[in-house]
Amino acid sequence: MIITTTPSIEGKQITDYLGVVFGEVISGVDFVKDFAAGLSNFFGGRSGTYEEELIRAREQAMQEMTQRAYQMGADAVVGVDIDYEVLGTKITNKITRKGLLQN
């Protein structure tokens, strides 16, 4: 399945729009990971803990979106957008991938 952020795919013709598809993941970090990330924040540098969690959640959202697209009979997903949001006061991330289905 082709998945792209562009509104079209070069060399391909969109014959049918099947709707909008989403892949959503809400992830959080536990106290130990949050503490370790806080140390990186205090001393400077990148937080590998948070980066790993974001990568994992982004991949899960992509898999979920792709699976839903297959279930709807899509050959590709165009116009994919990804949003990151912080929910609440703790480090909880909501990652949403969305795109238009094409056939």
C-alpha cells in the first residue's frame, strides 16, 4: 500500500475516494522513564526515553491507519498528516495519523 503526505501519487490516477482513515495512539511514560527524561532535561541533551516512546507510538498509529485502510478496500492513502498533542499535565502523548483513502 502506498502511503504519502502528498495529495496525489505521480503516475497513478485516483479513481475513487473511500473516505478518511485515522490511526490514533495515546501513550504515556511511567514514573521511572519520566524521571530519567527529567535528568536529561536538567543536565541538557536529548531525551532518548521520550524519543523512543514517540517513535513507538508513531509506528503504532501508522500500522493502525494502514490496517483500517485495508479493511476499507483502499489501495493507497494520500494526504497523510500527523499530529502530536500533550494531554493533561503529565507526559501523555496522543498521536494521530489521518489521510484520504483512494482506490
